[in-house]
Amino acid sequence: MSSRRLLSDAVALKALAECLSTSAAVTKFDEGEEREAWMLAHAFGDLEESFRKFLEDQLPRLTEGQLDSLQIRDLLLEIGEEFRHILYHIRDPKFYRYLSDERND
């Protein structure tokens, strides 16, 4: 798996936000000074970091078979906190709020 981060710096985040800001589907969620394109770019940067942490660190440790039962529990709780962070960045942008809208179920 590549460990090359796509959104590792301000330049990459700015470029993504500028790209996203060209979409009316994104900008329709702008409110006052809050720009949805920037919200999405920030969320994607944090999501990339969280997914990499899970895939490149936590999941390998879990699958190596070297942990005792307490270490497994601790790692599962650590993964849960990473998932909480992921859920936050999925729910926070207005663009993706439909994913948790109960009316769509």
C-alpha cells in the first residue's frame, strides 16, 4: 500500500478546495463566510489521515496475532475512537448530511 499522502499540506488542501468550489452541487451549501468546498477539503484531509492510520497501523497490529486479550481490547477501543473521528468528518460537511438523514431510510 502506498503511504504517499495526497492531502498532506496546505497547498494540496487549497487546490482541492478550489476544485470543489467550481461545483454548484458543493457551493449551494455555502453560508456566509463558511465555504463548503473548504469544509470538504478539510474533512477529506482528516479522513485520509484516519483511514491510513487504521489501514497501515491499527489493522496490521490486530491481524499479526501478537496481542494478548487486554492489548486486543485496547486496540479495538483505539480503533473505535478513530472510527468516531471518521464519522464526525462524514457528518460535518453539509454535502454529506443526507447520509445520516433518517428521512432517507
